[in-house]
Amino acid sequence: MFTRVIFEHSASAFTLVAFVVAAVIYLTISLRTLRLRPADIRRLGDLPFAAPTPPATRESPADPSH
């Protein structure tokens, strides 16, 4: 009986710690993004993709005619 009470208490503590860690990471990324200078935003926007982006087409990729 007592081991179940201890387990339930520790499980909720781990859940709370995981939520706090995720919230801190999300808030840190958001604040760093909001503090970017316009020059940095333009520089990051001009970065190339690692691989060339294929052109957009109207055909579905699962089109059996290809």
C-alpha cells in the first residue's frame, strides 16, 4: 500500500519536472527568436537549403501516370 503511494507521488513529480523543462526550452527559444536583429533575420532567411528544392507541380507524387 505504501509503495503505491510513493510511486504515484514520484510519477507526478517526474511529470511536473518534465513539463517545466519543456516550458523553459520553449520560452528560451521564443525569447531568443524575438530578440533577433533585423540584419540577422535577413541573413538567416538567405541561407540556402542543404539540397535543391524540387519545383512545385500540380501532379500528385502518387500519380500512377509517372
